[in-house]
Amino acid sequence: MKKQIQRWLQNKIGIGENRDQIMILEKKIASLSLLQEWSMDKIIPIPAGLLEATKAALPEKYKSVNCNIHCSDPMFRYPLQVHGSQSLKVLKEYFLTGLEAAEFIHDQNPKAQRILDFGGGYGRVSRFLHIFFPNAQILINDPKKSAIKFQLENFGHAIDDHNPVDIIFAGSVFTHLPKALFERTLHQLMDTIDRGNTLILTLHQFIEEEFLFYPHTEESAMQELEDSLDESQYGSVYCSKEYFEYCLYSHQNGNSFKYSIDDSTSFGGTQQYLIIKRL
């Protein structure tokens, strides 16, 4: 009886007979996914009716936004995996997250003339910035060449020239960087804002431990993505408030900066906004 119960449990959790069946199913799904990748256009062909329903969820003045989505955009592919066939929910989540972030950026400095979307990926946020800042120059910086190419071709943005800007937005960037790169990148961005200007970044809620880095992200289960990132340099990060403040004030001009946390909203429903100003 004991062996029968043990065998039953093993089957249920995929250790016994079900293990081979699960592996075969995984390979079939992976094969279908690969065929889909080979046949897919770079821009996802969203059905017209679904696109209209998505735009209906946007305020009137933002309906003119360019809705092209790159097939390797993990910020779209991840909610697609989470919500499955609820395509309208996926699209609304994708676009409304970008819209709300662009609105938050605008609230910090409505008169900004040069805005850098650092680590902006395939333009979930930056596609809305031209609507909020019609006369501003929008610059982009991302480790993925395909993401930069997509933004240049679809949104007309400029590549980061590494000169001072009025606002830097680093959404869901520092939630992924290993410790040394976290501090180095923060200091690099602090050097790119002049007196009176702003760096906006997002972080997970602070924890008690100084710094935790896990080599797993929303991209981990999507190895087919174009320009997939090295997990040793791109993981999931959580840190303490004390560690963040150490990084901030260890900058050579650290006493020239102050920061605040905005608790009135969140980025993507999970990350807090931190606003760093140069005095």
C-alpha cells in the first residue's frame, strides 16, 4: 500500500509515468512556439477590432499613439503568458502601464525639452512621451539593438547622445542590475542631469536585506526573444532603503542630490517611483 501511494504521488507531481508525458508535451509546445517565431512578422498583427477595443480604453487625446508592438517585447509577452487568451486584458495592461508612466514623468517637469528613456526597451512608455511633450526631444538607451532599431523606425526617437537632459526615466531597470552595475549605473545617470533636473527610477518595495539578486526574470522563460539578455547581468533585484541611500550619496557629488518616494501610484502595479533631483 505504501508503495502504491508513493507511486500515485510521484505520478501526480510528474516524477513517475507522467514525467515523460510532461516532457513530450513541453517539447511539442516548444516546437510549435519555434514555428510561430519563424513565421511571425517583427510587428505583431493585432486584429483591427481588438485594436479598436484597446484604444477605446485610452483617454481621447492619447488614441493617436502608435500601437505597433515588437514580437520580442518581453513587456508584452510576459502578461500574454500570464493572462493567456485574455488578449484585450493583455493589451490594456501593456498600453495603460506605458500611458500612466508617461503621465507621471510629465507631472515631474511639464516643460522638459530633453527626455531620456533609459532601458526603454521596445517603447512601452516612450511611445506616449511625444504626446505629453510634443516639442521635446525624446532619447532612448537600451542594451538591445533590436529595441533601439524598432524605436527609431516606429517612433522617430533619437539615440542617447550622453549629454545632459532634463528628465531621465529608468523604469524597471534597477530592479534587474547586479550590485556593482546597480551602483555604477546610478552614478552614471546622476552625472547626466544638471542642477534642477530629475532622475526617475523604479524599484521593488524595500526589504530588510541589503541586496538580493536572483538570476531569473520575466525573460527567463522566453529564450526565443531577440537579443535575450545574460541572466548573470540581468536578474531580479531587491534591496534595502539603506543600500539605495548608500549608492545615492556615495556619488562624488552626493550631497547635491535629494530623493523622495511617490506612494500615490506605482509602475506596473508592483514598483515604487523614486524621484532624484539635483539641487
